[in-house]
Amino acid sequence: MKMKAVIKYGDPPKDKYQPNINYFIQLGGINPAPSFNEYLNRIEDKYQSHILAIKKAVEEADLLNTAANEICNHIWFELSDGNAIAFSWRAWGDLIQSIRDKREGYMAFYYK
């Protein structure tokens, strides 16, 4: 079964998600700025399908120009395997700049 990610707004339900069990916060601040393949290779193998699903959701929602301060405090990703992931501001910048694959660095998507 292919992993799917859905963008959710607000706080994850506490009765469904437990920190570090099935709810994870991705931290960031990678230097130098990685390509998407380099970014993905930094992720544990068992979570790479999560990142690929999140990438697809981000692209479909046209969020590739959205800065962390505009979105990170308000969204998280629900994954089809029952896990959820949120991104810190730096991690959002890492993700977006790697998807864009221009090696802009996380600060390009930190604050606008």
C-alpha cells in the first residue's frame, strides 16, 4: 500500500496521537542545503515513505513558496499508516528548499 499524507489544520487530537509514539516533530536546520535526494537519504529508511507522501501533499497544495512563519504553527500531516508529523520552522525550510531543489537553504523559507 502506498503511503498517503493529508494536510491537517489546528492541533492534532490528543486522544489519537501521542508524542514520539505516533506523532513526531521533524527538526531541521541542515547546512549545506541538500537536494531532495540528499534530504531523503538523511531520513531513516522506515520514514522515507512518509516524506515522499508529504512531498506529494505539499506539491498538490501548491505550498512550495510558503514560508514557515505562514504555516508551521497551523498545520501537521496525517499519514495513512496512523502516524502524524509536524515540522519545525527550520525543518519546513529544509523540506521546501529540498523539494524545489535549488539549494536555497532553509532560511529562504523560514520567515517572509
